Amino acid sequence: MLDDRKFKKRADIIVLSLASWAVICIAMFFYYAVIARDNYIYLGNKLAQRDLSYYPERAKIIDKNGVVLAWSEKYFDLYYNNLTDSPERLNLIYQAVKKVIPKAVRPSPDKMQSMILRSLRPPQILNLEELIYLYQELQITPRLERKVVDYPKVRVLVGQVKFVKGRLVGISGLEKKYDTVLSGAPGKYQIMLDRNKNWIKNSGRSINMAVPGKDVKLDSSVEEIRKGKQ
Amino acid sequence: MNQEKFENQIFNATVLAQSLLFLLCIWGCLAIYNSNTLGASPLYFVGRQLLWLVTGMIVMLLAQRVPFSFYSENALTAAAIAYISLLAVLLWGTRINGMRGWFTFGWTSASIQPSEFAKPFFILLLCHIAVNGKNKLKTFLRLAAATLLWLIPILLQPDAGTALVYLLVFLIVCVLIGTPFKYLLTLPALLTPVAAWALYRNPYILKRFSGFWDPASDPLGSGWHIRQFQFTIARGGWFGVKLGKAAWSNSYLPLSHSDSVFATIAESLGFVGALPILILLGIVFFSLYRLSLRLRGQYQKLFIISMLSLIIIQTLIHISVNVALLPPTGLTLPLLSYGGSSLLSTLLAFGIILSALNHHSPEEAHSYYN
């Protein structure tokens, strides 16, 4: 027959060993959660956090009567990034996109990045939300376009802009002269990237708000400019 | 009068255990939800887990009503069925995460892991061998042979973590029945060839050890999982980030709803919110352990302590892995991790434990050696 006292003693030894193990686990847990926390958060942030600059919309150029001569418009384009070199996957994703947007253009299997659709409309962006999450290959990219009223003399006066590191920079005419005023100051944003370098949903945090550029008001009217009286 | 008091204590311990187990399972559901809030279907895993929880609670209540004599008398048959399922899964099982350990049923997309369900039946088998043994050496050899046979199909899956749990429980049964120390010393000699064979067949085990030893040397490869445990727990701090905002668990931590669920809880609820898991499990363990020592039936007593030890060992291995104290083993946290097999088998095991506690009588004492 079992000796109850000896059995209890052995069982107590086991319980004590398990309890000691639990205490070691708690100590380690406390170490990572409290004592060494800052160090591991720093290391983790190095892996995941990225600072991004974003630019405010370039301000408008208006004539003395308040008629807008130059302004910016934002468009969104849908791209396919060829991450896998798999024609089957390309086809699968293309078919999925086509269900949502019948006008989608088939991406090229030979290019690293192909445009599927230019200038998406807001309802199309909403419809694509789930696919963007499902397929890392899909990417919606914003694009800014500078528009100028369609009079040749006004175009010459206003000048031209070009994209430099994600922002519009004036390279001639009034766009160049008032570039600093029109551009404003960039904002800073901190985001977290996941293991696949995708932006983690809701992880963004603003560090500095962007300062919008100021509209430039001219002393002449659009008619005067057209007639060369500016 | 004493008997009546004892019955009352058993009743109270049963109600306490049932309530705390349910609470822990709900805690687990919360963690599973939290690990998927940023995913495309945040409610998918937690919805399934809630279904398993309801089924599991029914299984536990039913298993508790069956007299313990039914389990003890049919221990060999149950163990044989469980063993056949372990063999069958090697032939017809599905491979998930590199392990052929599941039967999947296509029409339901549900899967069953036989090595989880085999746990209570393995312990019933060990207890059966132990209480019927007359000679210490023969009993030890029978226990060792049964364990070795049990480990082979599990290592072939390969599932080194579960094999480790089985091995530790075998040791606990040996210690509880008073196996002489010199017999236990022969175990390293017996286990070395098995370990060498397991390492030869599964080189990933060595990789996990190297990643554990120096995670910084290969932070994007073998050290990745360990690093993510450290980062996830650190983000939790004292009180955790807000519920539903566990960005690290959602984005970096591998298997955040199953093998890494403790770290997920730590990130969401912090040190203060995750510690009660150990405390609640400790309360369940001690209340049942204390009462089991007063039972007369040797089989019950041995089964309750061994089964509770198995659950606690699995819990401690899971937490040890999650706090970077052990290399990743792929073990779930009983009651809290996502997985129907793990949850059902643990609740079934608690049902049998409660049956052993509630269906006791002085006549049930078995012969046993000191």
C-alpha cells in the first residue's frame, strides 16, 4: 500500500519545484516588462519605426480679383508591385481587382511596378480597401498635379514646377520666385512598419504638423496678364 | 462530520475550479481577439474559440459526471485508441507549420490534434501501470517503455515540445511512486540515443537553440522569435497598451494567438494584467492538489497530481518560452491559446480530475508499493 506521508512528501517536492520555476518565469517577465523595458522598446523601435516627412498642398496663385491662376490637384493611382515573379499570383490579383474595377489594366509580368489604373475615384478607393490589405503587391500612390488656367501668357508668367523628393518645386516664373511662400513647411510623421515593411494600420503619430503655404495674390488681373499689361 | 466537511470542501473546490477555468478561457478569448484586431477578420479566431469554449465546458461537465472507475477500468483501451490516432496522423494527417500532427475535416475546415487529446489517456495509462506494479524495477521499465513508445510518433511529426511535456510527466509519475533514484539515473543513457535521433531528423531544433542562445547574432533568422518576445513584453510594461491596440502582437510576433499568446496578453494588459493568469492557475492547482492528497484512492490521487502537473508544466514551458527563458517549443498555453484541440483536451482533463475528486470512496484504494 502507498505510504501517504511519503507520497505527500514527494508530491510537495514536485509542487515546490514547479512553484520555483513559476517564480523564475515571473522574475524574467518582470525584467522585460519593467526593468529592461526602455532598452527593448528602443531596439524594437529601431526595427519598426520610420519618420516620414509630408508636404502640405502647394498654395494657389490668384489674380487681384481672386481668380485662381494656378492650383494643385491630388490624384490617386493604383500600382502592382511584382514581389513574387509569379504569373499565377499576378493573374489572381488582377482578377480580384477587375471584379472591383472593370477598367483595370493588366499589369506587366516583366516590370517591377506597373500602373493598373490612373486617377482612382473615391468610391473605387473604398472598394479597393480590402484587396490592398489582402495583397501586399497592390499599392495606392498619391500624385499631385499642378494646374494652370489655359492662357499661354498666364502659363509663361506662372512658370513650371517639377517633383523633387515627393514635393512640387517651382523651377521657373512665379512658381520659382514664390516657391518658399507657396510650399509652406513639411510636417513630420512617425509610422510603424510590419515585418514585410508594410505600414501598420493605425500606427501613425504626428510629430510636427505641416504648415500650409500661403496663396500669392498678384497685382494684376487675368485679363491684364492676357493682354500683357502686368 | 469530517466526511461531510470534506464533501463540502470538494464541492467548493469544484465550483471554484469550474469558475476560474471559465474565467481563464474568457481571458484567452480576449487575448486571441487582441492579437487579430488589425487583421482583415478580427473576429474569425475568437468566434471559433468561443464555440470551442462552449463545447469544452459541456465536455468538462459531462466528463466530471462519469464515475472515475469508468476511466480507470478502461485506461488501457482509451490509451490504445489514443496511440492508434497518434500513428494514424503520421499516415493521413495534415502538415501545418511543418508538423504532420492534425486531422483536418475539409467540409468544416476544423482540425483535430491527436497529441493534445492523448494527454489524459497517457497519464491514465501511466497511473494504471504504476498502481498495478508489484516490483519497482519492472514498473519503472514498463513506464519507460510506454513513454518511449508514446514519444516515437510524436517525435516523428515532429513535435519536440509536446514530447518534452510527456517526458517530464513520466518523470513526475516516477518520482511520485517512489522510483529509486538509481533507476532515474539510467534515463540519460536511455534518452541520449532518442535525443540524438530527434536532432538528426529535425535540425531545426538546434537552430532554435542557437537563436535562443544569441538572438542578436541572427536577428532576422533564428533569433527573430526570441527578439519579438522581448520587444512585445517590453511594450506592455506595467499596465499594457490599450485593448485592441497591440500593434506588435498583430504585426511582428509569430503565432500571436497560439504559441505566443502569453506575450500578446503581456503587451495588451501588461505585467499587472498577465500575472493573474499564473495566480489563477496556481489557485486551481493548489485547491485540487490539497484535496487530492486526502483521497484514499491511489489511482485518483496519482492521476490528479500528474494531470495537474502536466497542465502546469505546459503552462510554465509556454511562459518560459514567451519570456525568453527557453527556446521556442511550439507549445500552446492551456485554456488561453487559440485551438480547439488544446482547449477541449485540457477541459476534458479537468473533467476527469473533477470526476476523480467527486467519485471517491474508501473501497477504491488500490494496491501500491512504497
